[in-house]
Amino acid sequence: MPAKDCGHHDDEEQLAKRITVAIVGVFVVVGIIIFLVWAILHPDKPRFILQDVTIYAFNLTAPNMLTSNMQITLSSRNPNDRIGIYYQKLDIFASYHNQQITLPTLVPRTYQGHLDVTVWSPFLYGNAVPVAPFLEEGLSQDMNTGMVLLNIKVYGQLKWKVGTWISGRYQINANCPAYISFTDRTKAIQVGSAMKYQLVQTCTVDVSLN
């Protein structure tokens, strides 16, 4: 190979290396900037409040079958004044002593701006859901006593938004206790054949990497 061709080939290799180094350098700088912005603006997790629960049906039938039909009002507040939240997926369901008693209800995808509040009012259904015998016994006792503790649970994914930058997916789990009285009607408002319980109950919220 002529010396001129070798020199030209070396120049091309040097140029390619310089371009590669420059591109890598740009990505490193951008990554550092994003990390610094993220570290400075470290987001606070959203705050969920269970506003109320309206019970349309809540019946135990043999053998160990529970039918429940309810509507809840759940609010979420973004406490961050510089960070938005994209709720990618949120499933909501009711449970009793860690056993799911309704099907999960998917709420629409939502963007929550700085300091914004979002309110959802999904229906939760569970028709003839089999429960463990020991849970059926405990639930019967609770209903006879007059107070049942249900847990409204939220499970899904969210993303954070800082300016034009959007993070990867994070897992969100929320647990909202709901104390339902079946004997003291003064703690509820009758809505047709249903009973509405005003709770305004703070939920525990956990956000972690997906």
C-alpha cells in the first residue's frame, strides 16, 4: 500500500476516534447534568387520601363466598413544585386481611402537574369471591360486631417529569385502611339503597424502582 494511502487511512481512524470520544463526552456531560438535577430536585412521593367508600353490596353466603360492590373516592396530590408525575398504570382493588376480594379496576393514565390534585372514583366489584374458611369466620365476627376493616390498595407504575426530561418507570404501592361500620348507621349517609362512609383517611405510599 502506498505511503499516501496509509496516511489517509490513519487520518480517517483518528477522525473516527475523535468523533466517538466527542459523542461519549456529550452523553457523559448530559448524564451528569441529569443526575445533578435529579439529586437537587429529588421528588417527594405522591400523597393519597381515601375520601369515601360507598357500599352497594357486602354479603357473605355459603360456602365461604363474599360478594362486594362498592365505589370509592381516592385523591392524589403531587407535593413537588418542580416535578410532574405521569401515572402510567394504576390498579385499585379492595382486600380483607391481605386477601383480595374485588377485581382490580384500572384507572385512566394521568399526568399530574406541580402541586396538582387528581381525584378518581372507580367502582370495585367482587361477585361470589371464595374466601379462606378462617377469613370467613373472622369476617362474620367482624360484621356481627359491627366494624370491618377493609384495605383499598393501589398498585401501578409512574414516571417523574423534570422540564422535558422523563424518568424511567417506578413502582408505586398505596394502602388505604377503610373502617366500615355495619351497625352504627350514624357513621354513614344513605344514598338510595347504598351506604356512603366519609373517611378522609391518609394512605401509606411506597415508591421504588421498577
